[in-house]
Amino acid sequence: MMIKKSILLLICLDAALIGQAHATNVDVLTLGSLIPAQSIETFKADNPSIDLKVRPAASDYDDLTQRLLRDNVVGTVPDVIFQGYNRSELTIRRGLAIPLTPFLNQDKAWADTSYEAISNELCRSGDTPYGLPYIVSVPILYYNADLVHKAGGDPDHLPNTWPEITALAAKITALGNNRIGGYFDYAAAGNWTFMALIESQGGRMMSADDRTITFNGQEGLRALEIVRDFGKAGQIDMPREQAYQAFSAGTVGMLVTSSGFLKTQLKQAKFDLRTTPIPITDNGRVPAGGGCIMMLARNPDQQKAAWTFMKFMESMPVQHLVSDVTSYVPGNRKATADLEASIPPQDARIASIRASTKAGGWYSFPGDNSLRITDRIRVLLQEVVTLRRSPEEALEEMTKSVQQLLPK
């Protein structure tokens, strides 16, 4: 009997070792907190044949892209990447991303019943999808309704034009006691909020063929004037994390930044927090923040495992979980519609859900100098908000700098 038990134990052990030996490895690169730990645990429990490994998180999409490019040089590219929308085109141009058309065609039933991309502009090159939109954030206005009321504003009828918004910010600053009327998050990765000011007016950064600068018209000048007006209204130049802390502490009246920070602000704020979309013209749109899930694996077995993981992360339960944890809008439109139907109209998330209907691609400048271009624009935005350079001067310098860094 003892011998039989020993043999049985060895057989079970061998089976376990064989199972581990045949497990398909899938390496994932993402940002911190974008993948809830419980979703990873659930996936691993449901898919024991897939050895999922999440690499140390990147700090933002620019950091993630730099790491990806370094990994490509040394041959350690991950199998799946949660890439920012503004860097997805670069990932495609470098030949790293795998087209998803064959996988979507094979899983047509899943795509028809359980998945619909929130925007057809995202994660694509031409008509070919290279990623599944995972999460979406849009620039919104956060208001401290208590400070709005003290400054003579009406929290139930918040301003809906930029002149009214910055005028209210100036009134909040005038309350004194180190109050800051408003903070425009000009340092957002990839010049995201600046692009939003231009595109919300119907403008674009570049021509459709990426050959001609188009941000240097009236929309670009008006965008810089709005940034300047925040400076005139009392914005203090401080790191964005410090600005978020100041807002949650009740010393900043309004904040223009990503809806992806809503969960944190709701948790920390001790005042009546309201949100509204930024002003958008009828022909305007806003660049979608967030990112898509892209497959980089070359091995067929790893591709199959990677696709299984990607579908899991796009499922309704996981998309709802991510939205609850992060306040991002689901990248799966079916999950977004379900979320909107399930929350009350006064919920602070409604502003971002409704603004997401105007979401479009997050533009990234072409060529190898894309990151240098966005850094140069950020420096010029800083000079405008600190009133060291006029909007006209900044636009002229921005045009010149970008032109020099674009592909010849």
C-alpha cells in the first residue's frame, strides 16, 4: 500500500512538473495600478497553462516607450504591452506590434457579442487594428464647489466657456489665504492637455499626411491664450502631483486634468467635488488618454496565450473593475454603456463618460524625435503659464522648434 501511494505521489508530481514545463510564458509591460491585482490573480487561476509575468511598472507612457525601445535593442521585448494611445503609432512603425485582424476574425462571436472599441480611431494604422482600447480618460474640469460658492459662483451652474472659467479662477484667487483659483495641467504626458485645447476647437496638430504643421493657426494661439489666462488668474507653477494634493486639500479652486485621477480625488477631497467636460465646439473632439493592449509576441503559442489574456482584460467584469479602481472609462464601449446605465446622473464619472463620446486619437508627432518635440512644447507651455513668454512668441518658437525636429 505504501509503495502504491509513493508511486501515485510521483505520478502527480511528474504531471505537475510536466504542466509547468509546458506552461506558455507571457510577459506584460504596463503602468502602475492599471491592472488590478485581483484581475491578475483571477486570470492565473483560470488559466494555469499560461505563466503570466507582469514586469515592474513604468511611471508613464513616455517611460514605458523608452523601456520598450531599449528592450527592442537587447531582444527582450515583452509579449503584451499596455501602450499609450499617443505612442501606439510609434510602436507600429517600429514593426513591433502584431496586427489583430486575424485574431478578431477567429473570435468573431466574441467581438460581436462582448466587445466594441470605444473609438475606431484608437490603436489603428489605417484600417488595421493593432491594439484593443483598454481604458480611456478625457480632460475634464474638477471644481471645488465650496470655493466656487465663496467666490460668488453658482456650483449648480458652472461656467462653460474658457473666459468664464478663468474669470472664476481669478475670483477664487482673490479670496486670499493662499488660495489658487485654477491649475491647468500643462505638463501632462505627450502634451495631452494642450492638444485637447486645440482639438476641442476643431483644430489639429498636423495635416493628415503628417507633413504640415497645423497647430500654428488661430486654434493654437487661442490654446496658448487659455494657458496664459490661467497664469494671470493666479496659477502657481508647481509639480502636477503637488497641484493634485493642493486641490484635494481644498486650496485650489479648479483643476484641468485627466478624468483618470477622479477616484483619487474623490477619496481625498473633504469638500463638494464637481466635474464638467472642458468646452468643446460642435466640430471639436478631445484626445483620448489612456492606452490600448498591444500584442508583440512572435511565437504562435505565445500569441495564442497573449490573445487569451487580452480578451480577459477586455471582458465586462474586468473593465468594470478597472473603472471602479481607477475612474478611467472602459475601452470596451459595451462596458461603458452598461456603466452609464447603472450610475446616477449626479455621479462625478458622468462628465468623463459623456465626454468620451467626443474622444479621438491622441496624436504623436512622426519620426524619431517625437519625445523631444513633446518635451520642447512642454517647456514653452511652462513659459506661457508663468507669463515669461507671450502666446504669440511661444507659438512662433513652437512652430520653429517642431519644424526642425520633424523628419526631413
